[in-house]
Amino acid sequence: MSDALIISTSYGTETDEIRVPLEALQEAGVTTTVASVDGRRIQTLGADRTTGPLVDSDTTLGAVAARDHDIVIIPGGTLNADELRIDPDAQRIVRDAAADGIPIAAICHGPWLLVTADLVVGKTLTSYPTLAADITNAGGSWVDEEVCVDPTNGFVLITSRTPEDLPAFTGAVLDAVA
């Protein structure tokens, strides 16, 4: 059985970018762990403005290891991604996943963490369009596509732009854990 890890802060995660993959993974029978910075429930937001539902967190980022999972998923939300990218445990998780060849999936602003963790060099990926310069400046190649799957540099990276891309993103995530 596959095991997925979703990492987040406790505030500002884009509602659909955490809930849609989480529900799809659970429906597919994938054991899914949600880890937040402090282990508290996650207050989601729609478009960084509208309060969304809470999502339960199972544990803290500090208590999880990438090697115990088959994929690491980073949802977006500007506030979530801005805080997550500077969190040492979040950086450790994605660096360890990449080093161990574990797929990483990031949507919207989620790739900011990968930029900070120095994991986009030589990779082709997509994101929310405002991250294009950050990705390019960090040594990656940015493309405007609903989903981008890049297997280079020893790990598969799955990225998408916005909540509108969730069907393609979630499909690629499910393919990665199949």
C-alpha cells in the first residue's frame, strides 16, 4: 500500500489544493499523513481571502521523515507557501525526499519551498505564474502548462499552476503512487 505525505502550515493553505488531493488519495486507498508546522488544524483559505474549512493535521513537520512515504505533496496558498519555504523542517523533508528519489508534487505557490531548498536547478516545472522569475533565477525552467512531470536529477517532480489544474495534478499524483 502506498503512503503520501502532505505538508502545510496551519494557516493560509489554498482550500482545494489540500482537500482535493487528500480526498482523491484517500478514495484510492492511499494512506495519507497531513503534517503541519505546529500540528494544529489547518485553516484553509480560498484565493488567499475567503475562510475555508479546517483540515485536520495528523502530526508536525518535525516528527515526519520523507523516507516513510512514497510521495511528498506541497499545496499552495500564498500565505502557506511563504511561511513553509522558510521552515527548516519543510526544507529537510523535501531535500531528503529528493535525495531518496521520492516524488515531490507542488501546486500553485508550493514550488517556492523547492526554490528555497535549491531543488529546481535543471528541472522543468510550472507554478502560479508570479513564481516564474523565482524559478528561472534559481536555475529551473518555467513552463505554462496545467501539469508538468519532470523525472530529471534523481526524483520525479510534479507541478501545476492553480486550482483549475487540480484534475491533471491529482491524476499525476495518483499515477506516481500507483
